[in-house]
Amino acid sequence: MRRVLYCFAVTLFLVISVILVQNPANSEEGKTSSDNKSAEKGEALFKEKGCTGCHTIGGGKLTGPDLAGVTERREEQWLREWIKSPDKMVMSDPIAQGLLKEYFVPMPNQGLTDEEVEEVIIYLKYEGSKKGSN
């Protein structure tokens, strides 16, 4: 019985390993392709939601901060919360309060889904890496 279980476990391990290796989403190429699509969606959202009216990525400050390198300056979880609910964060988060104090204009809540927030962050990472961080 032990031998049968051992053989089953080894076979299962090998099958799972083959599936994981062959899955393009687990390869660098698959990940890059997925990230590129997310970055494109993030860029479309960035433009569609009017973010370009207040922000540049490597072009300097406007009504809001230049976002080049923002994914390096801020923790990703903070960015998620900020992009998702800036109106709530400005009530209690010291960084958000500092941004309001510096720029005088509150960032509007765009009503983004969690998936859309991730796409915007991927876009910011992609664009920020091309422009360099300030």
C-alpha cells in the first residue's frame, strides 16, 4: 500500500510540474504579455478617467504630482488604497493629507474596481521604468 501511495504521489508531482512548466502564464514570456495587456488597459483608464489633467509621468508637476517613480516611492498597498479610495485616505492617512496640503486639490474617487486599480499600477510601473524616477 505504501508503494502505491508513493508511486501515486510521484506521478501527481510530475503531472503538476509538467502543467506548470507548459503554462505560458507561468513563463516570463506569458507574464510579460499579460503585464503588457494590463499596462495598456491601465493607460486607457489613466486617460479615460482624466488623470492626465492633473498628472504627468516624467513631464513634471501639474495640478498633482509627477508620477514617474511613484511605484518606487510608495508601497504598492498604499497605492492600491490611494487609487481606489483617495477620498477616504485623505481623512486619516498622513501622506494623503500631505499631498492635499501641497497641491490643494483633492484627488477624486474614480470608482475603479480592484482589477482596474491593478492595471493602473502596472501602467505606472511600466511608464515609470521608461521615464526613470524623479
